[in-house]
Amino acid sequence: MVLLVGALSALPDPAQAAARAEALGTYNQSRGTVSLTGRQYGTTAADINAVLVSGGTLNLGDSTLTKSGDTTDLDNSRIYGQNAAVLAEYGAAINLSDSEVVTDGKGAGGVFVTNDGSALSVTGGRVTTSGGHSNAADANLGATMSLRDVDLTTTGEQSAAAAATLAGARLTLTGGTATATGPSSPALASTGTLTASDTTIDSADDYAATVDGANTLTLDHVTATGAAGGIRAFDSADGTPRGSATVTVRGGSLDAGGGDAFRVDGTNATLTVQDGAAITADGRLLTVLNGGTATLTAVAETLTGDVLATGGGHASVALTGGTALSGSTTGTALTLDAGSRWNVTADSALTTLSDPDGISGDTIANIIGNGHTVTYDPTLDANSDLDGRTYALRGGGSLRPAS
């Protein structure tokens, strides 16, 4: 990227930058405010952007922007936007509207913004990438991106439709679609703060969305589908997890296909499901593994699926606001409030149970046992109120101390 910045410093003003763009087929801007419509910019040169703004503000509408050819350095493409079709960097701003962005090449991202203070706004139009390692929309290194009513599509491997990556980057989608069809390509990938509202997201090969490390993902009335699962939280760093991921699903739907609705792998995660979100999965509701820790809070939800903590993992599930859960549990700490209930579908093992409103004498009214046995660990202080006793469950079955 140093070479590009040096080249830009020689441009005397935005008007001359635009004139140079007409001659070379690309657009470079280092300062000022420029407004353009109906343009076509593109390049096949390695590592070059079709539109590069490293200073000032560009307002660009009703245009076609293309990029083909592979990057020479995937790390530079991933972090700095090298070889992307559209790039805003070093505090610059781009406002793109009703335009089409198309790329074909390895490490050829669609729209990319990087560095603190940089901002990229996209309204309407389409962004399509077909090469590997080519996210359609990517905010990085503290930059901010907002997309409204934009259709994002990727077909290459390891190419998310939208990604917030590294150092506090923020990406927001409102409306539109985010579709990833290539191998190992989630529709949304957060290593920053990523929020989608009223968006349709779909991954044909991976999870609908992923969160890496102590970062944030919010789905607000989103229609989400993932062939491999719903949402996966993990930590790509070696050693101790970096804090806790935060995942919120408000309303909408999450279809996890043949996988788990939520999978927490070797990291810590706080998960919240509320506002009538419809969660479906052929796998489990929640799997926690490889030493991960997950806290799932459901508010006024109807949930179906098993909860499993394995491989040193720990799961805590809180059913609140009249939530109904139907499934089995293994290695799970369970909390129920007065209006919530658990319908047990197989013999289950709890670590702890907190259910002060459901327990009366030797019976539990809000756990429907269906003839199954549920155990708890009597050695844990959190179970002291259970007093090592056995309780009858509504509908048959029992809660008893593990032997």
C-alpha cells in the first residue's frame, strides 16, 4: 500500500485525479470532496484498486466498478484492502449509491474500508465477488462501513458476504441480502462489531454467521440460513480465549440446516435469543466444546433442541419470560423463572439447577419429565438448596442426585 500512497501524493487536486481516472480506467483521490455519477472504473492490474480514496470524500453513484486478477499478498488484501475493487483508507470516506461492483480474482474484495476514521457507505446496488479470499464487504482496523438495501454475493472459498475484521471495525447492514456459496464461507463473519437488521443472509456451505474472539454479532429480525449450522463462536488465537463473544438474535429466524443452532468452540460466549426468534436445527440447540464456556439466555422463546457441553466445555442456560425448551441436556447449568418450563425429551445430566418458583416440596411443576431421569451434581454449592434429594417431575420421571 505504500507505493499507492506515494503515487497519490503527486496528484495536485481531485479534479486532476478524476481526469487521470478517465485515462487509466481507475480512480484515485487523496483529498477534497468529489461527486461523480454514471462512471465505469476497472482494472486487471495486480494489487490495484478500481477506486482508491486515501483522503477526502468521494460521492459516487450509478456506476460500474470492476476488478479482476489475483493479489500478490493475501495478508495485505485481508488487512489493507490491496486488490479490492473499492477501497477507502487513512480516514477517507466513500459514499457509493445504486452501483454495481464485480470482482474476479484471488484476494479481490468488493468494497473495503480500513484504518481508524475511514468510512464507507453503500446504498442500493450489488457487490459480487467470485474469487477465493474475497469478501464482498469488509471493514477493518477500526474503520466503519454501513450498507443499506445492498445485495452481497460471494462464490469463492473463504469469502464471507460481509465481514468486520480486526481492531474494532464496525459493519452494519440494513435490508438487502448477504449470500455466500463457496466452501468455508459464512454469510457474515465478525472479528469486530457486526450488526444486521432486516437482512436475508445465507451460507450454502458454512455457518450462517461466525464470531471470532471477544467480538460482537447482532441479528435483528434477520432471516438467516446456514447449511453447516447457525452461529459459530470460536477463537483463532492460540492459548487462553480473548474475553467473551457477544451474540444477540432478536426476532427473525435462524435455520441451522444439518448443524447446531449455536456452537461455541474453545472460546467464551454470551448468547441471547429474544423477541420471538424462530430457531430451527437438525443438530443441537447448543454445543459447547474444547474448553469453551457459553451462557445462553432465552427471553419469551419457544426452543427445541438438545444442549451438550463436552470436551471440557461448560454450558449455562437461562429460561426467562415464559420460555419453553424442549430437549435434553448434558453438562448444563439450568435456570428457570416462574413462567418458563423445560420439556425433557431424553435422560439428562445437569451440573446445577436453579428453579425456586418451580420446586414445591418434593415435586417440580415446570419441568415435564416424560418418564425420563434428570441428574444434578450434589457436591456443588450451587445445588445446596436441593439438599441431595430426589424430586418428582411433572408428567413422570425424576430429578435426582448423580451417583
